[in-house]
Amino acid sequence: MTDKNVVIAVTDVRVLRKALPNIVEWTNKLSGNVKATLLYVAEVHDMEAATPVLEDMRIKEAQLRELAEEFAQHGIEAKIKLKAGRLAREIVREARETGAFAILMSTDGRAGLSRVLAASVIEEVIKRAPCPVVVFKPKLLRFTDKIALTLSSRIKRLSASAALEQS
């Protein structure tokens, strides 16, 4: 079996963690051994901005190590890589350097300016990528799901309370 290298662009650890089941399902459909690079890119446009970025990268490194362990639990070997630079450019560069089979990205369906910025990065990666780009949108709880979960937990508590009163 051949190895398939994938670059997983990490822009938001929380969103990627929610997309993990989708990513695992997708990689399980591939033939061969999947090796992932969890890539975080800190946007740096000038050296004056570098100091806060270095602090952020220490935090991201710890978060990526946790994510790599979660991927390993699903049988996906993952290494972490942190870079500073332009987001789309560094993602594409990493894909070229590793001979990536695919670039995986995730989005959470943001609104407003953050949506525009995320979409422009994804679009730029798609245009420049040397391989397919797969974008995952994790299933997030809808408002109605949250109401159902709240009602369900309240009903369980009431049932438990009633059972205690009867005994």
C-alpha cells in the first residue's frame, strides 16, 4: 500500500475538532496509509507583529499536539508544523513540499467579515493548489437541536426527581 500525504490546514482548532469525524470517514475511504500534516500558519505581514504571534504559536503548538493524538486514536499518523507567513501561500507551499495527495480545510459557516476572509483563503488555496482541496463543514448544533437537548435533559431530571420522591 502506498502512503497518501494530506495537509490539514488548521485555522480554528475548535472547528477542526468538530470536523474530525468527517475527516476520519473521508480518509478511511482512501486506499493506502494516510499520513497527515497538521499545519497552522500565523499570519505575519511585518516583523513588528511577530512578538504576539510567537506567543500564539506556543499555544497553537500545544493544541496541535492534542489534535495529533486524537488523529492517532483514529489510526491516522499526524505530525504538526507551525509556520509564519501568508495563510494561503504557506498551505500551498506545504502541499508542494510534501507531495500532498490532498489539502483538507474546514469551515464553520461563519457570517460577516470572517466568512468573507475564510472564503477568500479557501478560494486562493483552490486556485494555487497542486492537488485536490477538500473543505469540510462540520455538523453544528442548530438552535432547534439545542432546545431539544435542553428539554430532554430537563425531562430526565424531572423523571429522576419523581422516582426519588416515590421511594
